[in-house]
Amino acid sequence: MKLKKRFIWLLAFAALGLILIAFLPFNTDPTIEIVSNGTTVSGDATEPTQLEDITEDITSYTIAHNSTQAHLTATTRTFPNGDEMIYIEAQTDGYFEPITMALPLAGEAAIQYTADTPVPELYPHRKARKLDDPLSTTLRYIENGDRSALFGTAVYFNDISHTYDNGETSRVVEFQRESPAVSYDQGWKLEIEFKPGEQQFSTWLMVSKDSLIENEQLFHHVHAVAADEMRWVTPDTLYSHGVNSIFPKTENAFVRSLVRQSGRASAVALEQQPARIWENINRHQFASLEAARNEDGLWHSDYTSTWLERAYDFGPEYIDTRHNDNIFRSQLSRAKHFGYNDYAEERAVYADFLIEMADQGYTIPAGSGYYLIDYFNMERKTHASLNHALSLMNYQYDAFRHLGDEKYLDSAEAQFTALLHTGTGWVNDENTIIYQMRPDGTMTGQDYNLVTYYDLLYTKKLRQELELAPSAILERLIAVKEQNLNAKDIPVEGTLDNVEQFVGLIE
């Protein structure tokens, strides 16, 4: 079910001055032809791999000149509709001559949309950023009589990852600059030209023999989602401007963002507005996440959170329970939409892991039940925040609903028992919800506005569907959240009927 993780960085060099790369992404042949001084350089192609109905081809090139060397790789994923997602990655070892990749689009664009201005936050209640994001929201769409293409940002960056004595690596890259990259001059071309001090390059494009985007209104919707989910993507990673609490830390540091890579907004868009572009974006998301999946079937965070490091002595390798909940739900939603029927069994991977963690004691007991903790590094216990705890309980209810194994219901009910035992202890003197429970059972912090409300609402819906007893405590917590939201004039879009579309909302 999974693609192998692809961490290949390839470099492109010409012996003298200019490399002309005739790149043919607009057909089913993913071959890249590199020409240096009239000589064609052969590439090494891997055997095509298959993930469901998505085919992946990787072609790599190495060119040496004097004591320098460079590599380039083109990863092409072909979707069942014939469209392709192409990721171009390059790395230099001292070669700074221009590299030109010719794109065989016939003539100037008949339709061209470009958006590069900031867009409203996709999730308006997300916490304000403390650092300015250096990467633009640039997205470009061109279409002529026989082809269309969507182009993402083109980024030059350096790897500043830190490896600890125990072998764990905090994976962080540092943004150097952004390039327009794609231009038209007697034909469409992509240009790569490293400057001294720059190490790596990355960009992506999506191509089709048909129209990818039907109108400008749809383009701006895609741009709003892509600014959050697709600005800087590789075959297995979505890079996002680092939060304040990462190590190594610089103002221009980027890390893999699993919360964004889960692609919640694009998954919802696919359900609400079936269109070619949303199908392609979701197939990209599906393949990208499967490529990033760890051998245990989960998704591990791979950079150091200095907050977790200070609080619990965590390194970069840990499992964020909320991220995995969001990813599994998004992947299962995509698989259902695309008819990947066997993928439904993947629901058990996380459900079984949660039971194993409970058996190993990574819990905070509450009465005869327990809360699962928020983060697992298989060494230390952390706190349990209410939104994480509810999401894990709900995941087990949902696993029972789909898979029918009583052990998942038992797990969910043990967690619900903890909620009943704690009761309105989650409500403070100001009549607002408390954020977390510490390992010693004490409670602290101010809760999110919306995300926990939707978790509570989803608990109510799941218990109703499973014909489980109603709960006055659950109703009380929902009522408190509703009062708080009304007092803050925060609109509530989700209802009991459509709450699945809002579960895991990012704040």
C-alpha cells in the first residue's frame, strides 16, 4: 500500500556554461533529456512503482565537470486521468552556471492566471505567527490549445539539520531565496541557477492534456488552499515556515508540517466540489503522505520541538497523536472517494497502536478509565490535552463502527469513562474549558476555541450512531463551548450532521 520513501537529491551540471534540458512532462513519458554542448547525457531511470492507480517514475542525472558535480532528479507521478505531478529537485557542489529546462508548450498561453499576494488565513482562528514567512504564495496557471500546467514556487535552500549523539536527526532546512523560474521566450522554460552558498533547489508542476482549472474563480480557490497545503512540496514532504520553537532555529527555517500535509482543506474540497484539479491535488496528497509514512505505519515528527524538549526531554523522533488522527482520517476519506477499497483496513493500524500504548501505560488514569497522552517517544509520558484525548477516543469509536472489533469499542469506552470521571473538572471558574491534564492529574491552560468544540460534537454524533447512552456531562461541555463561542462572536459552521468536515480544524 505504501510508496517507498524517496529522499533522493540529484544535481544538474553542464561542462561549459549552459545546460539545455529538453523536458517532456506533457506526455506519458517522464524522460528528461539533458544536452550539454550538443551531447546528450543519459539518465538513470528506476523501475516504475505503483500505489493504487498512481504510477511513479524517477529519472536521475549526474554531470561532472572538473572537480564539481551536480545531480538532478525528476519524479513523475501519473494519475489515472493521464495528468501528471512532476517534482524537480537539484543539488549543487559548486556549479553555478544556468540550467535551462525547456517545456514543450506550443506558443504563448491563451489563458494565464497568476496569484502571488498574501491570502486570508485558511483557518482564521489559527495562532498568530511570531516570524515573518519569507516564502510567497505564488501560484501560476497557463493553458493553451493542447496543454495546461500549474506551477508552484521554486525555492533555493540549504540543509541545516542537526544530528544528535544518539543518531536522531532534527530535519530542518533554511530558505535562501525564491525564483520566478518559469518564463516564456520562444517557448516555455524552467531555469535553475545556483548562487554561491546555495545547496539545493526544489519546484513542482502539474500538467494535463485537458483544462486543469475551469475558470478564474476556481483558480483563486485553489490558490487559497495551495498557499496552506502546496506552496513548497516534494515527493514526500510539505515544507512550512518553522514555528518559533524548533531546533535548529533561524528566521528562515522550514520543517515538514504534517498538520498541513494532511491536506484537510483539499480533502473537504474534493467532497464538496468534485473537479479535476481537486482530484489531482488529493492524489498528490495521498501519494505524498504514503511516501512519508514510517515503517510502523504511522507518521513521525522529524524535527526538535524545543517546547517538548524542555518540558519532557523529547528529541526529534516522536508521534504527535493529533497529526496522525488528522492524516489517517484524510487518507481514509481520499481512499474511499477514489475507490481504494483495501485501504480501509489501514484504519486498524492506528487503532491498534493506541491500544498498545494504553497497554504499555502511556496514559493518565482517571477513575477506572484513562486518557491517552498527546505525544509518544516510547520513553516518557506527556500531558493529555482535551482535544487530543477526544480525537483518539473518537478514532476508536469510528474504528469499531467500520471494523466491528469490540476491542476498539472497549478502548473508546475506557477513555469515555475518564471523561465522565473528570466531568466538569474541565470547566474552570470563568466557565471556560481547560486545555490539558498533566501526568499528576492537575489541569491547566486555556483551550482552543473551535477544535475541541467539534471534537465534542463528533463524540456526541458517534455515540448516537452506535446507540450508546447519552451523557449529561458531554452535553454540559458542549454547552460551555457554545456559550464561549457566542460570547466571542465566533461563527460555528459545523453541525451534528456535517461535523466530520470540521474535525481536526487547525487553530
